Amino acid sequence: MFDETTVQPLEATRPGAELARLLEQDPAELSGYDLVSFLGATERLAGWAQSRQLDAIRELGRRRPAIGPSDAGEPGGALPDGQVSEFAANEIAAELRLSLRGAQNRLTLALSLDRLPGTRSALSEGRLDLSKVRAIADATAVLDDAAATRVELRVLDRAGGQTVAQLRASLGRAVLVADPRAAEKRHQRAVIERRVELQWLPDGMAAIYAPLPADAAVTCHLWLTGLAERAKGPDDDRTLDQRRADALADLAQRGLEQDDVPRRHGRRVRVQVAVAATTLLGLDNDPAELSGYGPITADIARELAGDATWQRILTDPRSGAVLDVGRTTYRPPQAMADYVIARDKTCRGPGCRIPSDRCELDHTVPYPIGRTAVHNLGCGCKHCHRMKHQAGWQLEQLPDATFVWIAPTGHRYVVAPEPFLDPPAPPRRSTGPPGGKPRGPAIRAGAREKELASG
């Protein structure tokens, strides 16, 4: 337990190595007073550690200047002013196990603190946490340096004692005082950043998130409401919200069935589900895998199978897939492209989750030195593809489709392949599968070569 001579240093010690040493004490041994003091100290130390990380990120960004217009990121992207290479975020993502978007956001925050020195100091001293620092950086992003400084001076003294919501309210007022045109600037910036995102939810659900100009969003909602009201039948017990959601899904399904939908790698856009044949036959209830989403229940997979066409996913040399056409052709044949796209599931760059069917098929060892073969092909989005050729990264592909990325610093990052389905659970000796039929390895192996393509 801390004695009276220990509590004062704990509360007064600046964040850093000495405070970390004081926090080695077991919280279970503390009095009530000391435990609360300990809790506050951990928050200050966390702010200090986060500030040190942002310092390192900022320095890495400075050492990775953009080498040309194609290396400055897309307009409206996360990196400011095109001064930092877009590929700097890949090194951050790989080392911190972040998504590429998350790494870009953290790099942008680190760079923005150059013009917010008071905020940067408050974080390093533990007077602000990272969420409040982000709030200040976001609110001042539309301002010039002089206006940003005025806002920082106006809000910083009170920020440490406020909640994030209170701070955002203070920032809103301060920004409008500093620049009455700020609201319009924020609107213009938000219009540039309009997009449609797919957000994963639990329980086999997902959400479409689309920040749009207000008039466009209202128009979409009115349109869906009209479709939902027209769809109401005498025996229809769906709510209006449910009918709106179903109307949107029906429109998307009909759109995918149209012939003018762009093709990807020679195939029409489609929904893909990997499911074991034993699951479809009702012999077990193992989860299936919805491409681009993750595990879904056996019941959902069987429902999708009721209105689907089948395509075999070639995962074994015995399946007859074309696995190697040597150095005589650059473009892989359709069967090989299908195989690699199905195997990789997403871009194989560190932290990148762009679906494989939206990626380019890249030769790991450049053609014609490298063969056009499955063990030398991988799915890479345009960004990660260019990273290999423009930013000094190297790539190795192991026989099991493990990708090893080597950063310009020499750090190595392993991106292992994701299996289609989880390995089956060991069979129980006391009971067999439903129906009493044996479930041998040959059935499971064959089932793993199946893909359900709906639409």
C-alpha cells in the first residue's frame, strides 16, 4: 500500500519512466484513496505514451516525402497537402496491426499537431487524452493556421476538465468565432468526403453507411419510403422500416442481375458463400463463410443455397484446376484467376481488407521472370500493388500462399492466408452427426472445394 510519502509523488509526478515505475504497484494492495490516484496516473501515462507514438509517426511521415503526384494520395484523402507519401501509412498499419484507413487517420492526426503545439503538449503531460486531441484536430482542420491557433488558445485551458461532448460544443463555438465561414468550409469538405461504406454488424447483419448532402439523403429516404408504402399488401405484417430495408435490398438484387453491370476478372459481380456440403445436406450445422463478411449460420447458408448456382472452388491439384501456364502468357486463364481470387479473399497487403475481386492479380516475382502460376500470383489493390513497385517494399510468397512483406526499413510482416472454413471439430466418440451417417475426411475435403454463387 502507498504511504503518505508515496501518494504525493504519484499524483505530482510527470508522465514518463518514473511514473511508470510507480505504477508497478499491484492495485489490489491499494487503499481506496490510493486506488483512485493510481487510476488517474494511468490515464496521464497513457496520454504520454500516445504522444510518444504520435511523435514517432510524425517523424516517419517526414522521412517518407511524396515522390510525385501519384504518390500523394487521392483528393480528399486522409493525408494533408500531398506532402507525405501515401505509402507511409502502410508501414504504420503493418507495425501496429491497424487497417490502412486507421493508419492514415493516425498519421493525419500526428501531422496536424505541428500547428497545435499546446494540444500536443497537453497530451504528452497527460492533461488531455487522445479522444480530446482528435476532437481539437478535427474541429480545426478546416481553418488556416492563425485561426486554428486562436481556437486552441480559447478552448485548451478548460478542455482537461470537460467531457469529449462538452469539448466539442466549446470547439463548435470557438471555430465559428475564429472563422464565421467555417460552417460552409466544413460542409464543402464533407461533400468531398461523401461515400458509401459497408459496415459489419454482429448476428449475420451489416449496414450501408452513406454520408450524403442533406438534400440527397432526404431524396433517397423519400424514394425508399414511397416504394415501401407501395409494397404494403393486405397480409403484409412488416413495419414501414422493414419494408424500406427490403426495398433497398430488392433494388440491389435486381441491379446485379442486369447485363450492364461491370465485370470483374471476367465474371459478373456476385455474392459468394463458402459452405461445406455436409452442412447443406443437413448433416451438421457448421458455420459458413460469406465472402467479404465472415461467418454466417448454417441456416442462412442453406437459405441462400435455395436460389443459387454452384461453382467449384479449385483448392486441390486433383480438382483439375489450371495452376501453372509458365512464362508463355501474362494474363492468367479464367480458372486460375478464379482460384487466386477465391483463395485470397481480400487484398494481401498488410492491414488491407479490400475484397479480392476488386483487386488486381499481381505477379509476386515480376513476369516474365516469374511464372504465371498460382504460387506466383496474389490479389493486390491498386494502392498496395503500387506500394511494391514505387515505395521500396519487397514481397515474397511462400508455397502455402503466405505473403511476407519487407518494409523499406527491413521489418518483415507476415500475412497468412485465411481459410475458407474453420477446421471441423474432432468427432465425438459417443455420438455421431445428425442422421447417424458417418462424416469421413473425404466428404469434408470435397466440401471445401465448394462455393455458392448467388446472383
